[in-house]
Amino acid sequence: MGLFGLLGSGNLGNDGSLEAVLGYLRSQHPDAVVDALCGGPEAVTARFGIPATRLHWYRGEYRTASRAGAVASKGLGKLVDVFRTAAWVRRHDVVIVPGMGVLEATLPLRPWGFPYALFLLCASGRLLGTRVALVSVGAATIGSRPTRALVRWSARLAAYRSYRDAQSRDAMRAMGVDTARDEVYPDLAFALPTPGANAPSGPPGPVCVGVMDFHGGDDDRSRAEQIHRRYLDGTIRFVRALVEEGRAVRLLTGDACDAPVVAAILDAVDSPLVTAAETASLADLMKETAAADSVVAIRYHNLICALRTGTPTLAVTYAAKSEALMERMGLGAYCHPARELDADRLLAQFRALEKRSAELRRTLVERNLAAVRQLDHQFTALATALFPATGHAHSPARQEAP
């Protein structure tokens, strides 16, 4: 069995999806031989103990190629990757793409990067008889024609598809994919175990603020700096307001690229009440959010970690996936647009959230139980689709409550 994606590349959400699927495979298919084709093979092997191969032949794939030699090497890499991907796929009975927003372009994305790699995977699977499964993936309607075509054909060629929200399925249908047999399940991170949640007591406790190196999406390139400046300035003002009220603030990230934003906030709000968490996994993020009274976050998997631990959460949203997640978990009223971040309005929403803290914690307990049951059902359906010739036990839920 193969696992495919931008895994081990510094994005905690992607690695959390990998961890969830590996947990399922090791529990329900302990004899399966598993390896990965991924962005950070050394990191995947070191952390998860499985062999891993680099996704792209050309090591500078995600660097801008300006010199003729780099452009030629990148072009050659696209050709070499056709054969490398096919050779890797051919060695497997099944390849799983675990979660991630592989069918969307809500952040800046070039068609000949990951969309091309995903197309090579799905096309190789169809040609060579290897079943490719897109499991609880994210999708969004894509404006760029080349990217849209690659994503559409990748989805069509996959043997199994499920989505992490109804909007993702609707987006694929709008882009010409027959989704009649496709199901919607929660994000795979809801299958991960959680630490015990801490009910707040006494005076107001810490607030986790998840940040991101946010410059808008694929269609916002012309005003990326303007969007980034508004987001950063608004976040700094919000953090400063919390500190002036005596609240401790814990800054969270979800990708290595977010470090400059953390540094900018720490520099602008010079206070011992503001600290930055060092997190290497979704488990680390869950420990942080479980210890907080409330969470305000922008990254999708920061939100999931907070919601999974039952902590009242306000989402700074840059894509429909975050709004869908908050609606699913009963907190749809607590969303704030990242592109138009207004510190005063965000602070008012935050205060409204905290007033309903006890009620929202009860809601999250119920919604988490439902999410775990739904993922349990997906793992059973996945086994039936990928291993139709054998019987499979019902996969147990890892942990039913935060």
C-alpha cells in the first residue's frame, strides 16, 4: 500500500491526516506493507517509520525558476516524474491520498506543481490497475483552466473518492465530475486521539491565537501584499487588546512558513503574556488548545485541533472549508473573514464566544462523538471498496470524546 501527498513538508495538518490513516492501517491491516511518495521523505521515515520516496525528481520543484538552467531542469523533471510515478504506482495494489486539500487552490498554486503530480498518480493508477483512493479530501472550484483540468481528471481517474465537507463534493460536481457515489465524511484528523480537555475555572485563562503567513488565494496574487498587511495588522491589534485585558496569549502555527508572522507579532506586542508554542504534530496542537479557555485561529487544522478538544473556537476564515467545518461543529456563527480582518469586530465576536463557553463546550462534545462515528463508517466503506475480495472487521473508533 502506498501513501501519497505533500507529507513531511512542514504542514502539520497534512502529517496529521497521514497519521490517522497509518493508525487505521496498522490496526485493521497489520500485515500491509506501507510506503510513501511524498514531499519530505526523510521526515516521514523518521517520524512514522515507513520507507518514503521524494515526490519530485527535481529538488528545486517549489522554488521559482528564473535562470535558464533551472527552467530546463524543472522541465526535465516533469518528464522524468512521469516514469518515476508510474514505476512507484506499479509496485502497489492500493494508493491512498490521505485527506489534505488536494483538489483545491484556495492558496497560491501552480498547475505544474502538485496538481500535475496528482494527475500523474491517478493516471498511472488507472493505466496500471492500481486502485487510487482520495480519502476525505478538500476541493474547491478552481478558476485557472490548466489547474482545473488537472484536478478534474485526477478525480475522475481515482477509484474511490470521499470529501471532508459537502462544499467540496459540490465543487467537484460543478467542475464536471460525477459525484453520485461519492460520500462526505469529517476530516481525517477527527480520528486522532485527543488529550483530556480542561474545563476553565477561576479567572479568565489563556487564549490560543493561531496565525498564518496569509497572502490570499490563487486569485489574489495582484493584491497579496495588501491582504497580508491587513491580516497581520489586524491580528497584532487583536493580540494587543487581549494583553491589555491581562489575558495570556499563546501563538500557534501549522506550517514552518508561519514563523515570520509569529516573529512580527512578538516584536509588535512586547509582553511576557505573549508566547509562541513549539508544535511538531497535531497532537502537540491539541495539547495547546485543550489547555486554553478559547481559540482564535486561521489555519484549517488549527481549527480542527481546537474543536476536537472541545474548546470554544472562533475561525478567521479564508476559504469555504473553514466555514463548513464550523457549521458542522455547531459554531457557524463564529467566523470572521481573513481578507477583511477587523480587530474591533473580531474582539466583539470573541467576547460573544466566551459568554457562551459552557454551552459551546457541550455542543462540541456531541459533535465530536458524531464525527468519530462517521469516520469509523468511512474506514469500513474504504476497506470494502479497496479490498473487495476479503472480509474486514469493523474499525474501532480511537477515542469517542474530547
